Amino acid sequence: MYDSITTIEHLESNFPHLAEEMHDETWDGLLHLQVAVFSHWAQDIIDNGDLKSWNQVTKAFLEIWWDCHPDVTNALNVSFLEHLNFSDGKKQRSWAYDSMPPQMQNKWDEMEKYNRKLHGG
């Protein structure tokens, strides 16, 4: 089962270029902020239309999601999914939502529905 430490280790092993930023002295050991580093990079991938890297992101996300501690589930919802923008505009982004595995789409949809309810939408 993934806990806060093994989650970050898993992300680092899959995406070693994120390790240094995940262990910035300001947020090292703070799961939500470390997962946010992963989310910011994922958004860059979406904005750049990088399907290959996006597939690697969704695979790593689901590997953690299916067997993690509730604190990790919360971090994946609040600090990863909640910050992903799939809206088209100056950049085409909907392709990333469309290419997500259905299980991940469901998690994003649930989070989005919950946030709309919270904010009266």
C-alpha cells in the first residue's frame, strides 16, 4: 500500500527529473506540495500535447490510486486532479481528458462534481 513516502518514491522512480523539485527544502516531506509538483508537470505535458508522457503520468497515477493510504488519495484528489485543466482555449487540452483511462476520468469527474457542489454550481 502506498503511503506518503512510497508515493513520492514511486513518482521519483518513474519521473526522476522531478526528484529535486519534490525535495525542495520548502516542501520536502509535505505530501500535498510534493504531489502538486507532479500535477504542475502533468499540466505542462497537457499544454504541450505530449501524449506519450501523459500516458506515463496516467499509468503512474493509477498504480498509486488503486492501493494507497487515504492521505494519499486525498493528495491525489486535491493536489493533482483538482489542478488539471482540460479546457480548450489558446491551447488544446481536451485530448488529455479524452485519452485518460476511464477509471481516472471517473475520479476527475467525481472531484469536479464535488467542487461544483461546494461552490454552488
